[in-house]
Amino acid sequence: MNFDTARHNMVKQQVRSWDVINKDILNAMLNVQREEFVQVPQRKLAFADLTLPISHGQNMMKPVVEGRMLQALELDAAHSVLEVGTGSAYVTALLSQLVKHVHSIDIHPDFTTAAVKKLQENDIDNVTCETADFFSFEPVQKYDRVVITGSLDEVPAQVFNWLTASGQVFAVIGDEPIMEARVYSSAASYSSHFDTVVAKLINSNQQQTFKL
């Protein structure tokens, strides 16, 4: 299998055709080797229009959802981003190509450890990975963007204290079978971008955790 050809086809036939037109995002998806971030038995499916299992019962998002999410955030090269849910670290790697710095947290230590290794192998040095529970997380800085990759009933109020003056939060809100991907500029103001289904973001005291 020619991974370069498959990656190009993924971007052109799936992501681009789903109205992802931001050239920086498309280039990032062409440059980051998605096959390196999936489980080895799944590599031939790395570019399919599918969610793919990682571990802990979690899944990677479809490439089209990843692209739409990144486009909705209107990222800037000077931004500092908090990613909630490192998972496979593929989205982490994409973010690293688009912003100044990424702080990525995940509830699973093995995800964090694997992410650090994968990012180093791909010569990515503008990411800080940390094992942390979102619901008890206490940041030491403010962020231009917060990307929450698991769904919520609502965005916790404290998250808006983590933002810079022009900061925004991406979150998926609602319940199955239809959830809404939103970008918040404040607790009372948001824009709606697309419908999807993502597992609930659950804290460390519960059995399930977020899906990526």
C-alpha cells in the first residue's frame, strides 16, 4: 500500500469534499503521517472514512471530523492551544503544525507516554503532554483555544477562565443520536458548525473516558 497516495486521496476525496478548504489544515493533513498514529493492525485503514479503535475502548475520529473541527477553530500560528484528550496524538500532531504551542492532556498515562514518543519520532517539539483529568485540571496559563474532544451536556463555567481575551472553546454538546459541534467565545455565545456523535467526556472516577 502506498501511504503517500492514500493520504493524498483522503485529503482530496474526503476532507476537502466535506468543505474543509483551509489550506494550512489540508497541508497539515498531507504532511502528518496518519498511519503512524493508528494501531499497527489498523494501518491499512488509516485513511478510510471510519472511526478507528485505539485502546481503553476509545476511537480516533474520522478524518473529515478532524478537519472540520480544526477549521471551526480558526487557528493562528501565534496561538497557544489546550487539547483535552490526547488519545492517539494524531490531532495533537495536526495542531502542532498550525499553532505556536499545544498543551495536551489525557486521563490515561499510557496515552500520554505513547504520545510523547510518537511526537518525538516525528520531530514535533512544540507540544507539552500531561496526564490529567479535565474536570479537576488547574491550568497555570491562559489559552487562545481550548479543544475538548469528548462530548458534554454543557461546557463547565471554569473553562472560560482559561481563555485569553479573544479565546474560544471547541466542544461537542448534546446526546445521541445527534450532537452539535460548537465554538464558544463565552459561556453565553457560540456558533454551531456541524453535527456528529462523540462519546461523553467522563471524569477519572468513572469507568469510561473520552473518545477521540
